[in-house]
Amino acid sequence: MADQASPSCAVLRAFCERLSWSRLALFGSIAAYALGAPLAMASLGAEPPTDRGIALAPITQAEQPTAEQPTAAQPSPEQQEATQALDQAEASLAQQLANPVAALVSIPFQWNWDDRIGAREDINRLTLNIQPVVPINLSKDWNLISRTILPVIHQSDANSTINQGRFDNGVDFGDTVQSLFVSPSRPGPWGLIWGLGPVALLPTGTNTFTTANQWALGPTGVVLKQSGRWTVGVLANHLWSVQNRGRLDEVNNSFVQPFISYTTPTAWTATLQTETSYDWQNEQLAVPINFVVTKILKLGDQLVSVGAGVRYWAEGPEQGPQGWAGRVVFTLLLPKKS
């Protein structure tokens, strides 16, 4: 049996040796091609192929970005919709803020810096106007809008004759102006928004320079139109003394405030207005022209409006402010929660 198996084993061994040499030759040919072909093509100035399966792994379908799987740099449709909804809500608030009789609770803090005051034009004044706005719903068709202005005043020269009687800390209160507007809850014909009511001057001033030292009453009104992103209107009032009629120090003042504003889709608002007043008793005209830019922001959970601008006294009362001045506004917004 051993002798018979020997020829078979010899044949099988020879076949395996031939197969091993064949495989070695095949692998050698592949390696020579893989290494030699790029070198040969490079020597000829040709671009070596880079898409061979042995060099680059193909991108699978799961790895390719699809419309349903946005890339990291592109927000999802849900995120885009949420951002657009937030921008629209803030732009709507900005337009409500441009409307003096909007049903929106707000607390504006307005800083005004005025210069060149006094006979020598060497005094500057900083006035903080605290201006809460509170709407009261009377019915489904009518609102009552309360607008208050309480000035807090600081002037630079406490020794000036114009500043006599002020506190040692250099800060005084001025007289409060309280306005009430009865206004329809929806725009009327031609899209007009309006409000009418009384206005009162309350003698809350703390020295002779910052108070009229008397009560005054009168009418007030506002009319405006909002079309697209534009708001155009005018607010006016007139005050007469309640007690000192016919006296030299009686209050007999008119106030007119035309305004125009434009609100962008991202809740920026640019406003141009004047705050013209005329003292009929003393024949004094004041015409400050204001240009202010504001933006609705969210500080944590609190919505606010912040802004700044310039003002120019086109006409000032005797020994009053002159030239260029500045304004900064910060408003707390308290919209109704839906």
C-alpha cells in the first residue's frame, strides 16, 4: 500500500507546488501593477486613477446626506419655522409699540440728554422719563389706555440760578402728565386707529424749576394708520390751569407730536418724530426733533425693546436746551400670553 501511494503523493505534491508558484506570480503581477502603473502614468504626465476599489472605499447610501437628513450647517425645517415664527411675533410687538393706543402693557424708561442750557449755555441736563402704559379692556369693542409720564431730572450745575431750590443730591422729580385714551379695539374706516380722552398735569415736581406748582386739565387725542411695515400718526394735547386762570403763572400749553416709523421683519424700528410744545402764556416755542432706532430682544424669558438715537433742538425756549442732544430707550414688554 505504501508503494502504491507514493506515486500519488508525488503527483499531488507537484501539483500543490505548481499552484503555490502560480498564486505567487498572480499576486506579484497585481502588486507590480498597483505600484508600477501610477509611477508609469506620472512619468507620462497623466493623472493616476484614484477611484479603484483597493484605494477608496465607496460611500454607502446611508452615509450620503439626503433632503430628509439636513447637514449640520443647515437648520431643519422645524427650526426654520420656529425662527420665522419668533421673528414674526417680535416684529408684531415692535409695531404694537409704535402705536400709542395698542393694547400692550409696557414700561418704557427714556433717558434724554440735553445741553447748552442757561444764560451762559454751560448747563447740561439728564432727564429720565418713566412712562408706564396700561391698557384696560372696557368691552370687546373698546379699550381704555392709560399713559403716564413721570420725569426724574438731574442738571449739571447745582449752583446756577436756574437750579435754585434743588436737592443736595442733584436729582428732582418733575410734574407728572397723565393721559387716558378711549380707543376702539379694532381699526376703523380706512384703517385708522384713534383714541380720545382727558389729560392732567399733576404737580409732583420737587422744586420751583421742575414744577408748575398747580393742577391742569385738558383734552388729548391720537390718530394713526399702520400700513404694511409703516406707522404714521399724530398725538396732541392741551393743558389749562384749574385754579390760576388769568394769572401770570397759569398753565396754557399745547403739545403736538407727529411721528412716522418703519419696522423690519427682524423687529428693528426706526422712528422720526417731533415733540413740539407751545407755552401760550409766555409765548415760548420748543421743537426737538428725534430720530431713534430700537430693537426687540429677549433677555431670558423677558421681552424688551432697546434703542438709542439723536435729537436736535430746531427751536428752544428761552434759556432752554439748544443744538444736538441724545436719547436712550429701554422698554419692558408684558404682552398677553396666548
